[in-house]
Amino acid sequence: MCNIALIGFGGVGKSFVKLLQLKKDLLPEDIKLKYVIKSDGGIYNKDGLDIDELIKYTNSDNEIQNHPLWSDVKFKDILKNKDIDILIELTSTNIVNGEPGYTHIKESLENKINVVTGNKGPILLYYHELKNLAERNNLYLKIGCTTGGALPSVNVGTTDVLGAQVTEIIGVLNGTTNFILEEMVKCKIEYKEALKKAQDLKIAEKDPSLDVLGFDTAIKIAILSKVIWDVDFEFDKLNIQGITNIKLKDLLLEYFSGNKTKLIGRAFYLNNKFEFEVKPMLIDKDHPLYFVDGKNKGVHYKTDILGDITVTGGASSPLNAAAAILRDLIYIIESGRK
Amino acid sequence: MCNIALIGFGGVGKSFVKLLQLKKDLLPEDIKLKYVIKSDGGIYNKDGLDIDELIKYTNSDNEIQNHPLWSDVKFKDILKNKDIDILIELTSTNIVNGEPGYTHIKESLENKINVVTGNKGPILLYYHELKNLAERNNLYLKIGCTTGGALPSVNVGTTDVLGAQVTEIIGVLNGTTNFILEEMVKCKIEYKEALKKAQDLKIAEKDPSLDVLGFDTAIKIAILSKVIWDVDFEFDKLNIQGITNIKLKDLLLEYFSGNKTKLIGRAFYLNNKFEFEVKPMLIDKDHPLYFVDGKNKGVHYKTDILGDITVTGGASSPLNAAAAILRDLIYIIESGRK
């Protein structure tokens, strides 16, 4: 149960390797990371890669392509060699067709390999299919990292409320828009200037569309809706509005009234009635998400018999996201279901 | 795995029976509540009690002693009959010697019976012994309800942070003191008057010592410390201070500076250094526990690799506490480890 392949070696993948070293005392002694695979090749050792050596290839000065074991090993080789139990899928997200993550996850599950992923695209588009495939094959598909990284939003909305019915999910789940909205108020600047600042600080991407148009928030709330309610819907038809039209003067007026504007994702489901919206909303200071600022995230669940439960925190960084991957990995190892 | 006995039939026990009816669609069809036991007798049906009928004995006008099956059945009969898988232990808490809960839990675990409890006394005093006993016998001992009822404080501090090291636990875990402190500020009254009000509203007990002297908060933080860190200590020697000496003028001064005083429990553990305190502390408005008011509760975990994670909510009522018991029961049934 301890043979692992990692596919995707960006910030989170590199941090994950660092955590394998940092947390080795928590992990089984016989754990083996056998593959690290990128789009143009990878490294493979059937007896397990030397983590201490691999760490040297996690900084930008020393690309993994320089590793002595670098070869044209591909994902297909994992299936052919049949020598891993768990795939860590961390390739870039793609919300148009979910590839290449979708194929990696699907074919792994078809080949009796458990999957831990932080890749939102395939989960947004194919959650039910993949989840059913995992269940049929008695495997784990763990996706905790897709809905807020370190924030345990999936766990709190499922196992932590077992027996209760979640009726509403309200989330502040995007750090970039949090930052921009706060910066506008703090520095009294308009949206475009705050966005520029976020880009200079590498908090926003060069093309910030996914974040500022509300799609990232919508994806996370959509995934939580599918996981918690087993509800299906077309993502394209959801009501999604971003923060690009927000004016400084409106934010300031609200701020002086003791309120904050946040980009909120909200979903409601009861008796087959499903509502979904993402838009900037006013939050007053008595709301449990009022203080979810900066890079923090939070999700508020309304339930029938456990009251309202809110979980906040889990700051976003590649290390924190990798820690969410490690959490799911350890869960699988400890459950040892395979 | 679905034969159950309930021992203790106060507010939470009665609400638990109501939930068995309300949530029957979530539970296995062959679930059977075979025993309801009180200190002076109980009811027993080897084929399972009729829940719809039992509900009639959950209001104060119709005591369970009037039930046609009422007899002198005792806890010992459960062990003798060997016909249950899970004991729900809800007798009154006793923090001097943990009895009678301690004996019920211990003897059940010795007799291959899983246990779900909301009884703080035996868990505070004998957690390690009971947990080890459960593990040796491959059984579950689920205690989620002991540390904040519906609030999933145990889950968030354990499975939701798998792989991370919790270094600090900070909790607002007592609704009665929350209410009194808020009422003092809101109505500008001194402690004694606010306590009287809480007692009139049945929020505080006639003898409010456990709550107002800080012991209830301390018990919950102590249990979380034992569960999360496997640390041992003598409860008697902990640093515990309540709210009885708080003056209205101090609260008001803080309130006007944007702060609140709350009864906080705090524990820290790293490299064998253990710190523990319960006392009224100032919380500023940027703290994630600032808005944990009224009957709500909250706990804030500092971790090494997942950032800080806070969970709040889970309002306290017998129904919410019973829902926490149901959560643990369903967890055991779904895991089906036995």
C-alpha cells in the first residue's frame, strides 16, 4: 500500500516531495516514491527514488531534467509496470476537458490504483463517473486539495457532519479576490490598480480571469456540491459573477457601515431544489466568514441537526496545498483498504 | 454491527431516540435499539424496541418507568446477554472518579462492545486506559460529543489535520460563560446579576460551579490535549481560572477598545513541553474566535504545515449533542470494523 507515483512537478509537487522528507517519521518505513513524471519525461526507480537526492531538484536553479535517472518514462509505463498503489495527480488544471488529469485518474482507477489529486478540472467535470469507478474497484479517490487546499472543507462537509443534512454551503474560497478587495479598501485604490499590485506580488496570475471572474470560487463550490449532495448540473449554466465591476466608493461606503464585500460562493440543496450563485456579497461583522481575509479561506455549512458549522484557515501556499495532499495520502495508508 | 444499547436517558438520551426515528433512512434497516437503561431499571427487547412507541416516553409528562417493558434490567444484563455491538453511554458525568460511566465503558470494551459516549468524566480521567483497551480489542471508542457537542472538535484536530503537527489548541468551549459575559456587556450588569439571569433562563445550572469556575472548559481542552497529543497530566494540577471575579467596568472598557473578554482554554505542546491554562482572555476583532458568541463554540488549531485551522458553531442543545452521538454511531456502522 506504500508504492507511490507523482505526476506533475510544479510548486505543489515539489513541496510534496519536501514533505515526504520532513514527515518521514509519520510515514511507513517501506513507503516508496517510484515515479516523478512531467509532460516531457520523468524519473523512475523500481526500488524507490532517493528522496534526499530528489530534493536537490526542487528549486528552480536545478531542473528535474538534470536528474541522472531522467528518461522518457511516461504515465503509460506506470500502468504497464503495475508497481504502484497510489497515484498523486498534480498536473495543471483544465476545466474545458479535464485533460490530461482525467485520463490519468480514470486509467489509474481502472488499473486498481488509488488516486489523490489536487487537480480541479477532472473532478469538476467527471466527479460522479470517477467516484463510481473508484467505489466499484474498492479504491480511494481523495480530492481534499481541490476545494481550498489546506482547508478541510470536504472532510467537514462530509465525515464531520455524518448523520446531518447539509442544506447550504457558503464559501469564501479564493485568496486572490480576497486580497484585491481588501487592498482596494486599505489603500483606497480602484480594482485595476489593486489587480496590478496583486500581479506584481505574484498573488494574481498574469491572466487572472479564473480568479477575478469568479470561476475558481464557482469550481470549488461546485465540487463541494457534487461531493456533499451527489447532485449533478452543468457548470456552464451556473450563475457566476466576479469582482471586475466593483467600484472603490461602494466598498468604502460598506466598510464604514461595518460590512465587507467578499466574493462569495453559495449553494443550496433541499428536496431536489438546487440553487447556486457566485457573486460579491455583503458580509456583516456577525457573520462567521467576516474575518476570512487575505490568503485564508472559509466555508460555512448549514445543517439540520448539528447547527451551523464553519471552518476557516488553511492559508494557501504550495506547502499548505502539498500538506493537503499528504493528509489524503496518509488517510489512505492508514485506512489500508486496498 | 447494528445492535445498540442506550444507558442514560436524560435530555441527550431522549433526543438520541428521536433522532433514531427522524434519521431512520440513513441507518441500516436491521438496526436495533435493544436496551434503554437508567439507574433504577430499564427496558429491553431482544428483537429491538419499537422506536415509535419509545418516543412517547421522551417527554416529561410520561416517564419511561411507565413503559410496559419497564423492569429491573441492568447494565450487567447487557454483558450477560451478549447481544449488542455498540453501547451509547450517556449517564451523568462525574469528574471525581468517572463513575458509573467508567465501569460501563471499560466493561463494554472488555466484552467486545464498541462505545460512543458524551460522558466527559471517564474520558477525562481514563482516556488512555480506555483507548488502549479499545485498540487492543479492535473496537471503537468514539468521544466526539465530550468536547463541544455538535462542534467537530475531535475530528478537526485529528483526521482533518492528518500529517500535520498541532502545536496549540485555543478554544471557546463553554456556552454558559459566553452568555454571562455577553449579557454583562449588553445589559450593563455585574456578574452576579448576569448569572441569575442565566439561571432563570436555564442556561446556567443551579450550581453553576463547573461552568463559571472554568472546569468545563478545562475538561474539554484537557480531553482534546489527550486525544491529539497523547500527553498525560494530572487534571488537579492544571492552571484553571473562571469568570467569577470579572467586573463590568473592565469588560466595558475592553469592549469600547474593540475587544471582547472570553473564557479561553489554551494548551500548547511541542517537544515534550506542555502548557495549559484556562482563564478570561482578551480577544481582538481579528481573532477567528472573536465571534463565537452565545451558545456557539469554537476551537482554533495551530499546525506546522496546514496553517491555522478554526472550526466554529455546533450550537448547544440536547438535540445537537444527540446529533454528535449519532455522528459517531454512523461512523462506526459505516466503518464496520468489527
